[in-house]
Amino acid sequence: MNLSYSKIDAYIIKSPINRFYITGFDSSFGFVVLSENSKTFYTDPRYFAAAKEKLAGFAVKSVKAVESLETIASDLSQSGFKKVGYEDEFITVKGFKSFKEKLKAFTLKPASSDIDALRLVKSELEIAQIKQAQLLAEKAFEKIVDALKVGITEKEVATALNIECLKLGADDMAFKPIVAFGENSAIPHHKPSDKKLEKNDIVLIDFGVKLNGYNSDMTRTFCFGTPSEKIVNVYEVVLEAQNYALKHIKAGLTCKEADSFSREYIKAHGFGEEFSHSLGHGIGLLVHENPFLRDKSNDLLLPGMIVTIEPGIYIEGVGGVRIEDMVVIREDGVENLTSTAKKLTL
């Protein structure tokens, strides 16, 4: 997917995620300016030499932060540009005031949707990067599960998971891990507490890692002992709901249609009210990004998108079950990037 220059002469890109996506260069400050026939990267002296060496195909210019927009405005004016796209969903109110002041000679056009759309469909290289992150996460998960014991706390498991992922080579965690024991698993985004693991507790672990800029995300739920009949029933419904979605989701469907595959199955089994979130979300340089598989979205699923499939049922006072895989959307189905077994009992 490419930017359109029919209504916009040039795009100014400031957000770190989009700058990294377009340039492959990580810096705390910089602007990318794209036009139909040119690519320019503006950064301060700290990054200038490294950027100039790395960014083939870009003109690289050194600017002071306080003078950057004036320099960009001058260059845009010399190129004869009139309409400039900016990241309306990233720029703050203060930032927008600065844009209006420094770029007053130009017509500013909101363009976040155009720019963010560049990242929707992943290349095979990006898919490989995300798969590598997932493989690392799965190795860490196996070690953490093997180390579980009665009396360990949710916080201790979350900390151990962080350490193990970093030891294996992760750059960072994709987000703060969710570790929930027993009744706490009924809280979809539970914050790890001092609750201790007890025999026969349900354990829900939701986490991901960041590697080479790309994120992974997975959830597994299992019982540390013997599950109750209620939890066995809930687990079977969630697993079958996920399997049904994995079997039927493919390119060309809307996000609403994809969401319905699991949602309708769960609703038919009497747990519609207990499935309180969307089926999944896109993942890439951000752990939550478009598309979002929810019941009000008509966005189309395209080949090469990576999304999570994560149905869940949460029963207050009992516990919750969520099972989450990452998949690549393909023409005829999905390619599952998650290989960790789905078992209720260890």
C-alpha cells in the first residue's frame, strides 16, 4: 500500500513508529518528509552521521530541533508544494499549534489514516521478524510454566517471565505481562498482585516480547492441578470458538465477520455476556494496531495482515479463560504463528 499524492504534495512524519517503519532507523528525534519524487530525513547532530551512513535513498539533513519546522517549511516552499499531510492522530494540541505557525504557508491535511495504512500489510520479512519474536516468547513461557509451584505469587511469575525473555535475547517486553491466578483470571487485564498460587488454581498468562522493533502476543490458560467442571466447560467453549474462527477467517472478510465466528459460538453456548472484548487486533511495530476484529468494524482483512485471535469467557467469582494466537491472514485462510500447546491441564 503506497501513499497517494493526488491530493497531498508531501507528508510530514514525526511519530517514532512511522519514522522507524519508513527508514529502519531508530532515533529519539527526527522528521521524515515524503513526496512523490523525494525522501528526506531531518535529524539533529546526534544522529546525523549514523543516519547518513544507513539511509540509502534518503537526503539526510542535520537540523536543530527548535529550527526543524522552519527548515522543512523552507524546503517544501522551494519544491513548490502547497498541500501537506500530517499525523493528526499523533500530533498534540501544542504540536499542532506549532505546525500551524511554522507551516502557515501551506494547507495542512490530516493524514494519519494514510500513513498508518502503510503498516497494515506485513512483508514476508516483517512476518519472519514477528515469528522470531513469538518463538522466543514460547521458549520463555515453557521455562516459566515448568518453574511454577504452590506459594509463588503473580508478581513473582511476571518478574521471572520478564527476566527470562530478556535472557533469551528480547529487546523488551511488548507490554507488562498479565499473570492471574484463580478468581483473578476473571479480570481480562488483571494487574499481577501478591496473590499466591494454590493447588487447582486456574492460571492465565498473557504476554509478548519486542524483538528488532516487532512485537509478539499470546495468552494461555491452564489449571495448576484439577480443574472444576465449570472451568472445563468454559475452556472447551473458548477453545472451540477459537478453532472455529481459525478455520474460517481469511482475506476478504470484514473484521465484523471475523469477530462473529467466535462471538456467535460463545453466545450460542450461553456465555455471550461473559465475552467482553473484541476477538483480536493487529500487531506489528505496535502491540495493538489496526485492524481491530470487533463487531462494529467493516474494515477488510487483507493478505499479509497479522492479527490475534483471542476469544475469552470471564465469570466473576469463578475465573476466566482466554486463548490467544497470532496469525497471518492469507487468501485461503490463516497461517498460525503460535505453536504453544493449548492444554487445560499440565
